[in-house]
Amino acid sequence: MRVVIVASELYPYAKTGGLGDFTHCLLKGLRELGVDAYACLPLYGWIDKGDLIYVGKVEVKLSRLWEYDVYRNDRVYFFDNPELFHRDYVYGPPWGGYWDNHLRFGSFCWAVCEAIQKEFLKTDVVHTNDWHTALIPLILKYIYRTDHKHVFTIHNIAYQGVFGKHVMDELKLPWELFHMDGIEFWGNVCFLKAGIAFCDVLTTVSPTHAEEIKDPRYGFGLDGFIRKHSHKLVGIVNGVDYKTWNPETDPSLWYNYTRKDLRGKAYNKRMLCKEFGLDEKLPLISYISRYAYQKGVELLLEGFERIVKLRANYFFLGSGEYGPFIKDAEDHLPNVRVVTTFNEDLSRKLYGSSDFILMPSLYEPCGITQLIGMRYGCIPIVRKTGGLSDTVKDISADGYGIVFENFEVPDLVCAVERAIDLYHARQRFLKLVKKVMSLDFSCRNMSEKYLELYTSTK
Ligand code: ADP
């Protein structure tokens, strides 16, 4: 069986968040299960073409002709159009997306379909992800009438790819689909609806979130449409590549460590605290996420004064629109550090030295930060929502994390207080550190579940 995974992100070539981790993990996991799996990605300007093999050219005739040179290595097909994809960011700078993202990703969808049609890319299953690739099931199934099996995964339903209806002509989309049950959305075009409507299997990244997106509170206006297609909806928790994310071998760490010998983790904390001028005797609570509304940044800002008075160090690493506000709130506090860039090396150092990972999300489809954190022996402090509630169990219920229910400052403060108390109960704390390091959120686990979907009859 052949599977092609199409996405806008794939670690290590392009990653702005969990989507890049997911595609990397799935590709790797499927291959390890013996599946003939490939990924397709736009060739962003920073990807080195040096070692790639040239496959050929595909032409996409939209309101003008877009040519893509296709390159490949042993597992990825790269689609190269310098005018559209040789830019500084995947989607645009933190203060806004590129104006022509509909054209960038719309034409990429067409290019992938052309490559499949031309048989550059032979496949049985097409696994698309999020709005950037959501036109593919529509084009292949509705326009080309091919019989591929389509799996479409929603990683974040808040990002829907909604554009003015002029893009119907610009992207050669069939006007007969411009209605409520098709791709129309309040007079505009919604890419995500194309994926939902035309896939054979619809997935999202945790069972709880699969329930949540049917609800108006979490559906971002698409809950009705999701309910309509819920017969094909499945929730599968994300995995993490335990080779890429491994405290035993991670070269970014000052010291490597295992769950049997945690001394390296203590040394890492000492080094990090020294580098950033923090008191190493205090528990270290880290936040490694986009500074976005979804991630609970407003709650953090609202409760900031109360939280930072609690005796712990707080390290915020993130990028995104709320960055300047978090930076302002820091205001030279001795126990708070804020970094407002995307820095993988620092994120690894933080995972390798933190006692806790904080995720106070408003909503969270799955969350990968807490999974990586646990792999590195950080106890998660999370709000009970989406994938966070599927992957973290509270210590009061024989679990291994701190879970709080309400998206309110007193609940957040109480959760941080509980974490600090836990930290000081040393034996119990260390036992839990070992416990979280032994949990299995591996690629294999996740990939087996996707493989079952690919092979099940429609
Ligand atoms: P998202 O909603 O952004 O996809 P996830 O928790 O699923 O959130 O995934 C976040 C991923 O991005 C993790 O691998 C995390 O380590 C990484 N990450 C987030 N912000 C940063 C940053 N500023 N620097 C480095 N890595 C980051």
C-alpha cells in the first residue's frame, strides 16, 4: 500500500507548531510499519535543494500559469515555485498571514493533484492536513474522479482558510459547490469545508476533541458541518518521535539522562538557571507554546501578578501576536524569563531542565508540548480540555499531572500552588517524573491507528 501525506509543515524542513511534528512522526511511524509512505511539502526557500533529485515539472493553469519543479529525496516530494514559496515564513510574519495564502496553498493543492495524475506520485491513500491541503480531496474526487482513499485530519479547526468568493474563479473551483453543504461559508469560500466534505475518513487529533468540535463552543462556526459529517469522524491522539525527542541522546542538552539516572536533568537545570540568572533551588515551570489566544495567554496575563508571586521560576518561550504583552509583564522580575522567538535549541534545553510544563489552554486539539515535556521528565500542568484531558491524568486520581478545570485565574493559581507543593514532596515528585518518562505516546502507537483507517474499507 502507498500513502502520501500532504501538509504545509514537516519537521525538520518546516515547523511552526505541532503540525510539523505530527507529519514527521506519522511518516516515520508508517515507514517503520513497512508502509510505502511519502510526504509532499512546498519547497520553502530555506530548504536546501543540493541533495534532492529532480523529478520533473508540473503545470497548474489557474488565472495564470504556475509551474512547479518537483524534487524528491527518499521520503519527501518537494514542490518548488520560488515566487510563491521562497519567502521568510511558512504562513507570514507573526503580525499577519501573507495576502496571497489562498493562491500559495490553493495552487500547491493543484500541483500535488497534477503530480498524482501524471503519476510522478503513485498512491492509494492521500492523507491531507488542515486547510492548506484541504482542496486536494475535492480536486481528486470531485473534479478528476479518481478512486484514492482520502483521510483528512483537522489539527486546528480555528484556522479554516476562509477567503472572498473571488478565489472560486482564481483557483478554478466548481461554482456548483458554492453552497452551504459545499465549500461556501457565509458568502465566502472555506477551504477546510472541502476537506471535511470530500474525505472518506475525517480525523482530529484526540478523541475528546473529536467530540468537542461538534459543539458550538469549539466548532468555530463549523460544528454544524462537522455534525453532518460525524459518521466519518475519528479522534486519534498524536504521537512524538521518541528518537528525535530523546533526553538520552539530545545534543542540545548540556547533560543527557535517563529515567533511571536523573542526575543529568538536575545538572541541566543548574546550567540553565546559571545562564538565565535564576535561583536553581526553586521549581522551574516552563511554557513552550505559541503566544496565542488558544494557548491561554490571556488567562496568564490576567493572573500574571498572582502567579509570579508564588515561589517558583517561570520561563516563557513562545512566538506570536501576544509576545510583546508577555514581555511587558515580565518587567525585570527576578524569577521570570520571557523569550519571544522560535528557538528549538532553547526549547530542548527547557524540556531537559524544567520540573513542570504549563499549558493553560483555552482549547487544545491534542497538544504536543506536554507529550514532549513528559518524555523529558517534566510534570504537566494543564487545563482539562481536548487532548490535554486525554493525555494527562490528575495526581488526585492516581495520575501523573496537575489538571485544572475552569479557565479562570483562581483555578490556574491553585494548579501552580499544587505543583509547587508536589515539587517539595521530593520522593513523590521524583516517582512521578519517572512515571511520565515511561508513558508511551510514540509514533508507532499513533501510526498503527492511522494504518487501520487506511486499510479499512470505505
Ligand atoms: P500547536 O498548537 O502550536 O501546534 P503543539 O503543542 O501541538 O501546539 O505543538 C507545539 C510544538 O512547537 C512543540 O514541538 C513545541 O516544542 C514547539 N514550539 C512552540 N513554540 C516554540 C518556540 N517558541 N520555540 C521552539 N519550539 C516551539
